Amino acid sequence: MNFLKNKEAFYLAFLLSFPTLNVAGPLHAQCRLEWTFGISCFDVYVTLVTQIKLWRTDDNCKQGGERCLYELKSANEHYVVAKHTNMIHQYVDDLTFKLIPVQEISCRVVAFSVSEPWYVVLDDGINYCNLHNLVEGSALDLTPGYSELTNDFQCTQYSSANCTIY
Ligand SMILES: *[C@@H]1O[C@H](CO)[C@@H](O)[C@H](O)[C@H]1NC(C)=O
């Protein structure tokens, strides 16, 4: 408890010491978004897990980008947990995907990515790209009824994210 309080105080002091820092989004680098897919949650789960495993090594980043170094921690058709190590900054982001069946053949996914180091405030949209790249790489964004919902308040630097780089 004391530790938390100290950490929060320190963090606040850190923010206040940069009065020009534009904190338009979350106070910590993170991203929360919602996807809808017109396929079953089981199919979404299998596709996501397959993509995470495909991008386990750094092979896919030899030409740049961050579509590599994913690590699956646990998975079932309701909940997927993974990590992503950033090639450029070397820190780790924690990823969770909550899969919620909607009616017969549609799946809503609440996805969250957050940077582990407490001091990461701005991330160039990396936490957004952590999530979005998986969907684009696996072509889940081409499934019928696909939509993605988020904004700058839920995803750090969402509107300036360039997922070709990150
Ligand atoms: C994103 O970055 C790539 C690689 O540097 C660049 O070619 C592309 O134009 C950028 N896209 C946007 C929208 O800025």
C-alpha cells in the first residue's frame, strides 16, 4: 500500500515536472479497443493464437516493423493473454483479449495493451499497433462485419500511430 502511494506520488511529480507534456490520452501508455467480427469466438481465438505464435521470433522484423516477438502466455476461447517485446525500445507490453460471443455467429473482443515500465507515458501508438497488427496480419480485419472502436482517450497517441513502423 505504501509502495503504491509512493509510486503514485512519484509519478505525479514526474508529470508535473513536464508542464508542456500534452497528456491528451491515458496517463500511462496503453490501449483499449473493441473489435467486432462476424465469425465465432472460437474462430477468432484460433486465428489470434496462430498469429501470435507465427510472430514469436524476430524473423518477421528483419525488414523493420514490430510484427514479431509476441509470446503467448495463456489462451482459451474466452480469454487470451500474451506479451509483446518492443524491438526498438526493448520494453515489454502486456496484452489481453476478452472474447464475448454475440448472438449466433459474431464475436466482440475487448483488447487491452499496456506497457510494463511505469514511466512510459507516450508510446507513438505502439500499444495500439501491438493489437491492431495482429488483426491485420491474420486478415481478421477482412472478416465480414469487422469493426474497430477506439479513440485517443483509450489509446495513447492512437491518431498519430504508424503501424508500419511499430
Ligand atoms: C509510416 O511509416 C512508413 C515508413 O517510414 C512511411 O513510408 C509511411 O508513409 C508512414 N505513413 C504515414 C501515414 O505517415
